[in-house]
Amino acid sequence: MVAPTLDAQAAVNDFIYKLKRRQVEGSLVTARLTAVLLRQVISQQRLASSAPAATLIETVKSVGLRIIAANPIELTVGNVVRRVLHIIREEEASLELKSLADVNNTILSDDEESEDASSFSAAVVAAANRNVLRAPSLHNLLESLPSSVTATCNASSGGESECKSKSGEKNSKVWRLKHSVIEGINELLQEIDSYHAQVAEQALQHIHHNEVIMTCGRSHAVLQFLLEAKKKRTFEVFVAEGAPRYQGQTLAKELADANLQTTLIADAAVFALISRVNMVVVGAHAVMADGGVMVPVGLHMIALAARRHTIPFVVLAGLHKLCPQYPQNPYIFMNDMKSPSDIIDFSDISDCLDGGIGSPSLQTVNPTFDFVPPDLVSLLITDIGGHTPSYVYRIVAEYYSAEDFVLR
Amino acid sequence: MDSRRGSRFVIDPKIRQVGFVPAGCESENPNASSAVAAIANVDVNPTSDSPSPVMIPPRLADPLPRAAPLPVPSPPPRKHTSVEIPLQGSYNPTDSVLGTSPPFSPASNGRYAGVPSSEGPDLSPSFVSRASSAMEGMSLREDHLGSPSASRFATVGEYAMFKQQQPQQPATAVTKVYASSLPQEPVQSFAPVGKEDSSKPLKERTTKAERRAKQEADREAKRIAKESAGAKVVEGEARASSNVVGKASRAQSQKKDSASEKRLSAVEKASEKEKKKEIPAPRMQFDDQSRVAKAKKRALIEQTETKHRVELFRHLPQFVYGAQLPSLEAKFFHDDAMHPHPAVYQVGLQYLTGDITGGNARCIAMLSAFKELIKDYCTPRERTLIRDLTARVNNNVSFLTTCRPLCISMGNAIRFLKTRIAKLQLTLSESDAKSLIIAEIDRFMQEKINYADNEITKLAVTKIKDGDVILTYGSSCVVETIILHAFSLGKKFRVVIVDSRPKLEGKGLLRRLLGRGISCTYSHINAVTYIIQEVNKVFLGASSILSNGTVYSRVGSASVAMVANAFHVPVMICCETYKFHERVQLDSICFNELGDPDALVKIPGRKGLSELEGWSQSSHLKLLNLMYDVMPADYVSMIITELGMVPPTSVPVILREYRKDPIL
């Protein structure tokens, strides 16, 4: 295991504390902070000239595992770590491709062409290309074994050739890797930041004149989505409060301030009103690989009500919320229990609890998330477009390396 | 016709019974066939008439269909053998005790007695039709009853007198009561002697053509109002004029007829008015400008409507909360005629402030207040108790409505009360009448609420087993008693209470259960999808159950039932049958109640959250505080009533079979 530098170590610890204390909440903020932290770790990491990428992966993994463990419920942390690992792997592959091309060129220029060499190098280039492009498909999966074999052998050959070259060249190569990885992370950050705008851009495709939209709680993506649609269309919004956080009140206020016709309703009235609603739009906490979504508590009920009236249940989610995991009893393992004081004041019932007959006990249940199974989700709108839940596994395969699905 | 006749005859056991039971006397046997014809006749009619059977005022007595056939107190048959009398008389005690069939009995008697045997075939048809139509609903019955001409009415009174003169008749006393006390129905039915004689058989023959029958029915329907109105007057006269019966009743009645017809128009108007009054108007659409304006004029309290109304709910009243009180106080001591009885006033205020909530509690409070009202009531001069008391009750009800819209169970209770008042016998002294009504109210509260709750508890407890996890939503008093009872039986189970803003009624239930030593789990409605996974039974109360099986209940119940249904947890609704209603409803929007929107602003125990302070400044923001919602019948596994545990599809059956019960 490669330890990060002291500075980075401090930053990591700080972030872990924040996560543990739930001082960092909300998937967007968490994703951003995770990416920034990993960028710092990578940029400060000294890399050995031999196998710099492997070192980098090791470092990121070790840091990643720690910050994931700090708040396992915040799935975006893991997602961003996996994305960064994926970036490193991609950059490594592309660099190899480049160096191979160089080696090839030198071979071509220096020596006579031997049939063996040319065919070998051609195969290597092709394999490297595949690695870089990395469009996973059944075809690629089947070919993955030979390509990896060639990759390793060509990596060793690349190493040999590097041994011959100067040390400055080595350094520049390490530097190039680091640089391109950091570039990649910056792109990721940009993607995270622009996610709201990207999603909102699609609003006009989904919201029409005089529609009635229902949402629950407050999601920044939903706010942007509705405001974008507001620019061109007039429609009405029902906002459920979203107990126990009651952020729906905030959202309702914000929407009304933007001159959108808004009605705030209690959570209990959702079923009564859903029959007059044309679409339910909600923000997600996380999207699982099977297309199910983790959402703020209460939305499963709304999804069921929407299904009853066959009203589309649209989930807005950034790519950073996309998890490669499949949900295994998500209500228990991916949920968080909040303080009972959110739902009942102890002073209200304290007199009943002490000294009464039989000393009754009171349990309060205050979960944070609901899991909406994929069959209740009509559409997932991500920053790269709208998808059905059944397509999510494919996007997952595109954005993560299969090696990182399970971090160890 | 023949085939239909046969089939009906077999299918409808009750109707068949109707045809035969009174025919206990051999001489009536030929009637059987004509009775059957009449049955067919009756079956045609329901389609033809009664545009809105539900809205027909409950003023008329609901008779027990079973009772209808029983020939009750027999006036001395003119040309009859006396053998019959004891036979018929034997039914009397039960009838009178039950107080069920009064409206019909004199009628049937009249027929049997008064009509010579030659008219036999004539009698049973109308007789049967009356009975069966009673089952169909009051409007129908009226139709059939309407056929007799008003002119014959007088004779009933005469019969009564006649009987009095013949002390040897055992059934006299009872008969007299019936004849005199029931102003409307008994008299009508007596008629069929004269013109009908010829027309009736004719009609029967023509019923083969259904249209003809319909026409007839329609015509009759038009006449009902007149005759029922005329009945009272004529009857009164009849009593006044103690004519000898030996006189030909026909001639006399014709005289009466002309006399009564003059009055008819006035009386008719009055009865129309009364009818209108009695038609419950809970469905006033508040987006109807003209009607709202009218209602405002009549209203006791000035109410300012909120400016911020949700477009979807414009048809429902929404007033500025708390604005009623000052105007109410200002008016309280001024308008003497209008102002509510102090007890009613108190209850109204308790509704307004939310001190009394829950269908049963509100209903009991209201009935108790009406009891006080009746106790303190004295009939003004030159008025009849029935009319004036009904008007008084109406005033007080409208006061309560302005305080808070009535719930359906209260509507049913009021309907019951008014029926009782309308059915009061004119001969009763005021104090007797009052004590009678009060006793009836007590009986209603006992039978329909207390006993019913006990019965429901007994039934529902059998559904709770050791190790169960029971979920309930909000606070239903029936469910609470069920839980307490099951706990006292020593069953080991866990209770999950789900609650929702803004009322947080579950907190009260939680406190009470904890106080009794029952361990609970408490959560809010959004977490119901989480908690339902450990629950294996859901018990819910209901504000009302509508005849399409939908459950009209506290807002959120539908969501809970939906989630339970999705997770395959049985949902049991505990509801007394007096809360059942004939109305149907598909969504929660057409009919509902709007609560105070400001209740949504404050979140108890969360001082940091006050986003919505001053929300009314924003023209785009609206707050909606819905009070009820409608749970589709397919979420309901079972409805537990005092009559047993039934599926939601059985609601209309219960409504049909038990609403004829005299108590409602």
C-alpha cells in the first residue's frame, strides 16, 4: 500500500471526519469534494518511474476505501473514486499506446523490418486502441483475455525500451501521466458542476403547456429543471413537503418567487392529488445498477401512487450518482436513520414513558431514504440524456472499469 | 310477461312472501296471481321513475319491508268474517313494539277490510307493490302509494272512529294510533276503491307493455306530492268530523276532496319547501357564484373567504380561519330567531377550534347538543311541533355547518333525527313528543355508536394474534379501543403508529397507548414504505364508507392502504354502519374538506424552519390542507362493521338491507 503524502493525509482525514459527522451532505457537494480531494492526493503523490499508474491506483484505492467507509451511505463517494480510478486506467492505456507507437517508430526506423515485429506491434497497437476506446461490448469482453496478455507483454517490452532511454524521459512520462489524470479529474469536476444545467436543458422536451407537475422535498436539479421549463412554458407545480426535512417548503417558496404557480401540500395528500398530476419529477440520491433509485424518504409512496394512476415518474440524476452496485436489501443496508427528534419531541411523550404502567417502550423510525424499484421508474434523466432504468447497467459499464466495481 | 313473472316469483323470496303472508285468509287466495303481476309491475318501475332516489327526503318513515306484509291492526272489516281479526291482530304487538311498519299496516287493513271481496284482485297488487317498493326506496313507494286518490283518505280516520265505537275489537287501540298518528302514508293507501277499481285491472293488463307501466308510474309520481300533502289535511278533518261510518264513505270523501283541493296548493308549497329543506345540501358547489351569494345572505356567520384558493378546489368552501368568531359573537344575542341553542353553540365552537374531532366524537357531541335543544324547546303558538322543531334543527345544523362542514356520519345522524321528528304523532303532547325524540336520540347513540363499537372491537380482536405487528394511521377511536381490548386480553403484539402533518393526531393516540403500557413504534407517513416491511396487519378507521366501496377517511389513509397493498399486507377498515353513505365518489377532489392552510406553515419542534412565513404575500404560492381522501375499494381487504366482517363490495348491500332499519 502506498501512503499519500502528509499534506494529503491531513486533507483526507479532515474529509473523513466531515463525512462521519455528516457535515458534508448532499450528493453534489460530496462528489465535488471527493474529486477535489483525490486530485490533491494525486498531485502530491510522488510516483516511482516504474509503473506509475499502478502506484496511483493503489493510492487512490487506499484513500477511496477510507472515505467510503466514513459514510457508506453516501454512494457518490464510491462513485467518484471509481471514476477517478477509471480515469487513471484510461490515461495509462493511452500513454502506453503512445509510447508503443514511439517504440514502433524507433523500431521501424532503426532496424530492418521483420515480419514478426511488425505483426506483433500491430497487434499491440490494436489492443491498446481497444483499451483506450474501451467501449465494452460482448465482443470486447470475449477478446479481453488475449488483449490483456498482449498488453502485459508489451508493457514489459515497453519497460525494456524505457530502460534504455534517458531518465529525463521517464520523468516526463510520469509527469505526463499525472498531468493527464489531473486533467481528467478536472473534466469530471466540470461534469459534476454542469450537471444541473445539462439536465435542465432537457426540461423543454418533457414539460408542456398547462401541465401539472408534482415533486417532493427539495432537489436542486428539480428546481433548475422546472425553472428552465418556466422560461418557455406555463405550468403548475404541486410540492409535497417531504417530511421530516420539510425542504418542500423551501422549494415551494423558491418556485413561487420565480413566478411559477405553486401549491404546497402535505405529504399525506399526495394520493388525493396525484390523479390530477401529469408528471412526477424528483431528484435522486443514487441510481443503482439495476435502474432502481435511492431517493429521499416518501418518494416510494409517491411512485406507487403514480403507478396507480399511470403517471410518469421521472428521476433526475447526474452521472456521479450512478452506482455500479446492485441493491441488496437497500432499505436496510443503504439507509440512514436520523434523529427521532425530527419526528417527535421527547418532551411531548416523556411523561408517558417514565413511571407508567408496565414501562412501555417507544421506538421511532426516521429513515433517510426510500428505494424505488426500477419498475416504478418511468424515466431517468441524466446529463447525457434520458434513459430507461433497464439501460442503466450499460451506462455503468461505460463509465466505470469492471475491475473497480468492487473495491478492495 | 309470463316467463318473467315466473322467474321473479322464484327469485325474489321477499316479494313472494309479501304476496302470500297477508293472504293468510283463504278468501284472498285468488290474489296470488295478481300479486305476481304486480311484482312484475314493480320491477319495471324502478327504472322508470325516481330520478334521484338518494335525494328523496327521509321525512317519510322507513318501513321494514318484512313488516309490510304483516297485516297489522285491523279495523273491523265491514263485510268480513271476524275470524280474520285475531289472526291479523296477533301480529300487532311485534309491530307496535318495533314501530316498524306503521305506515303500511293501516293501509293494508283498510284494503282488506274496506274493500269487498269482489275487489280482491285489485288489492294485492298495490299492496305488494307498496311493500316491494319500500325495499327499493322511498321514492318508489310513494309512487305506488300515490295512485289512490286523496279523496279516500278521510275514511281511515273514520275507520279509527268506527273502531273506537266497537270496543270489543282487540286491536282497536293500536289501530287508532296508527291511523291517527301517521299522517301521510296510511291514508293514501286506503284509496283504491273508486276510480282505481276500473283503472287498476286495466293497468295490470297493460303492464305487459312496459312503457305503459312506466307512464302510469310517472303520472303517479307527479301526483304523490299532492296527495301526500293533502293527506295530512284531510286526515285532520277526518278526525274532526266524527261521522258515522255507516254513511257511504265515498260520497263524503268526495266532499272532502273538493275541500282539501283548495288547500292543496298551499300545503303543497309548504311540503315542497320542507322537502327542499330536507334535501341535504352538503354538495353545494362553492364555485357557483349565485348560490354562494344566496347562501351568504342566509348565513349566520360572516365568513371571509381566503384569497389564496387552490384552483382545483374552488368548489369547496375555504374561509379565513378564526374570522368567524367575532362576527358570531356580535350576532349572538341579537338575532333571536336564528341564533343557535347554547349547547349547539358550544359544540359548534368546539368544532371550530378543533377541540372535538373524529366522526364519532363529533356526532355524539352534536346529538347531545340536540338533546339539550329539544329539552329546552317549547312550541311557539300557532305552530306545530313537527314543523317548528324541524326548522329549528335545520337552523342549528346550518350553524354547525358554518363552524365546520358536517361529516357524513353527522349527516346521517341528522337525517335520522329529522325522520324521527317528522314521524312524530300529531296526537302526542309536547312533553311526550320531546321525551320520545330524546329517547330516540339516546337509542341512536347507544345502538349505532356504542354497541356498534363494542361489536366491531369484538370482531376485530379475533384478527389480532400473538406476534402481530399492527399498523394504524392517525387516530381512530375504534382502532384504539380494538388495540386496548386486544392488549387487555393479553395478546402480545406490537403497534406501529404512522402520523402525518399537520394534524399529528397519531401523537395523541401514541400518548394514550403509552399511558396504558403498550409499547409502540412511531413514525411519519413518508416512512411508511420502510416500516410496512415489518408490519403484518393494517387497521384503519374511516370517516365514511361510500356505496362503491371506497373509504372516505383522514387524508393519508389512502396512501397507507396503497403501500400496504403494494407490500401485500392486509388492510382492515373498522367502521360503524351508520357512517355508510349511498353516495359514490371516485377521487378525493370532487368532495372534500379544506383545512386551515396556515396549519402547514408551522412545523412543531422546528424553529429553524419558517420558510413560509408570509406566504400569503406571494400571489403564486398556495397552501393546500386537505382533510380527507378517498381510498379505492381494491386496497381494502375487509371492512369490519358491527354487522360482521365484509368485503368492500358488500357496502351497497348493507346500505340497501339495513337502511330500512327503523333507526335510520
